[in-house]
Amino acid sequence: TTGGAVRSADPNSGAGPRAGANSFTEGQARTRMEGAGYTNVTGLNLDGNGIWRGQAMHSGRQVQVTLDYQGNVNAQ
């Protein structure tokens, strides 16, 4: 594919969030994060780079979680 956005097949790609025009709603962002194995997703905010950021639980610990415009979910 040339010139288009490429979404990773793995929602936990580990590549870090990529800035871009994000069209996901808050509900869609939460659903994607939950689908990637995160629970109790709270505090979602869309930042100036088009990245949804929030807090969630994963494997028994609190993490910062992000969703970029390509649908990649990452924890920090």
C-alpha cells in the first residue's frame, strides 16, 4: 500500500502511538482498548496529536493506555 494508513494486525503492536487525525469516538476507543485486554478503562481524553489516552488495568496493574488513529493500542 502506498500513501495510505496501515493498521497493525496486532492491536498491541508496541510501536508506540502515532500522531494523526483520529476519527474514533470515546466509546470506540474504550471498546478497542477493552478488546486488547484492558479493563476498567477510565479518564479517556483525545490529545492534540489525535491520540486517545487513559488509565486501565492490565494483568493486575494500573497502566497508561493509548489508542492512535490507526487503531494501535499501547500501554506505558
